[in-house]
Amino acid sequence: MSAEMPAAQSRWKEKFDNYLLLTRMDKPIGTYLLLWPTYWALWLASGGIPSIKLLLIFTLGVVLTRAAGCVINDFADRKIDGYVKRTANRPLPTGRVTPREALLLFAGLMLLAFILVLFTNKETILLSVGGLLLASCYPFMKRYTYLPQVVLGAAFAWSIPMAFSAVTQTVPPYAWLIYIATVLWTVAYDTMYAMVDRDDDLKIGVKSTAILFGDADRLAIGLLQITTLLSLILLGVQRELSFIYYAGLMTAAGLFVYQQQLIRHRGRERCFKAFLNNHYAGLAIFLGVLLHFLLKST
């Protein structure tokens, strides 16, 4: 009996480790990219530092929904990930996690996220249904459209109207400027991500904006980055944000230029590095928003 216990514990630990890999808890970049626009919205909706309650709800909600999104994405791709160099060793294609376990994990994570939303208000609860639908359908879009990144952007940006609704019980028109900027930005950086897998995706028939744009990929990404900044500049004008906000936008613009340099020759590693660099662009914009309100309150 005593010999069986360590073996059982070892199996459970191995299973738990595979669940962590499935949720990408070891790779927080997706959480950051989802978190920064959520924080932009929370601070702007609150006119400064949001309540601790909402900050905790949305921070934990981002972590849970991003993890759930990774799980359902891998479930959808379980039959093709084995043919892609970057994803061949993931838990589902290697059989370390079963499809049934993945679906149960997805349901559990989304249930926890929904429980968090129950501590907000009716309007936000109703909006959360849209977020669930977007998160659930995105992974399957790459089989039907060359624009799955747009669906991902819509899903990633859905926390913005939810944040405004949670703070003000309404979604003002300027909130949709943040939503549009986030969708555009997401399509830009996820196209860089798709450039990493483009050769493999062409072989197995998976669609993406990287394939759709072809040789015009860098130009398309540049235009998306420019329109992202223009949307945020228009937001700043409408909300009369101070110079420090625009300093954040200028920092993000500089990082976008750096990313263009990285993807210039379309090498896998440098495209992936450019994708990762977007964490700092989102952070720079958030710091601009944060410092605007801190300076305003002094």
C-alpha cells in the first residue's frame, strides 16, 4: 500500500503538470495581452484607480478565460497540432491529456470565470455570454475563414465593454474606440504569431491572416498598427487625456517600428520575438493611462 501511494501521487502530479501546460500557465504572454486592454478600460471607466473588487474580478477573470481559451484552442487543433513544429509536443496531440479531460477543464475554468462575473451586475453578466461564445468559436474559425485573428480580436476585446458595464452599468460610445483599437492590435500581433506557423499551416490547410496577406503581411501589419494608434489618439482627444498618455502611445509606436524590423525577413524566431514584444506595447499604453490619472489627482 505504501509503495502504491507515491506512484499514485506521481501520476497525479504528472497529470496536473500537463493541465498547466494545456492552460499555458507557464507562458503568460497571452494573459498580458488580454490584461492590458482590460486595464485601459477599467481605469478609463473609473476615471482613475478602479475598486479593489473589480480589479480582482477582472484580473482573475482574464487569467481564467485566457487559460480556458488555450484549452479549447488545443481541443479544436488536437488532430493537426502534431503536424506543426511549434505545437507537436502539446499534451493533447501526444495523448498526455484526453479530449474529454480537456473539455471538462474548459468547462470548469469558464464556470469559475462566470462565478466571478456574478459579483458584478446584470448588464455585465449578460455581456459575459457574448464573451463565452466568442472564446468558444474562435479556435474553429481557422478551418472556415482566413480571418480567425479578427474573431480572436473580438474575443480579446470583449472585456472592454464588460469593464465599462461593471463600473458604470453602461457602455459609452468612446468605449468602442478602445474596443476597435484592441481588435486591430490583436489582428496585428496575432498575424506575427501566425507567420511563425505559416509554412506548416499551408501544408495542412489551416487558414490565417498571415496566409491571406501573403507578401503584403508586413504592410498589412503596419497599417493595423497605425490604425490602432489613430484610434487611441482619437480616444485621447475625446477624453481630453494629458501629454503623458500620448507619451505612452509614442512608446508603443516606437515598439511597433522595432517589431517591423524584427519581421523584416519573416524568420520564425524573429516573428515570434516581435509577437512577444507586444506585451511591452500594451504595458506602455497602460502606463500612459495610469500616469495620466495619477498626475490629474495630484
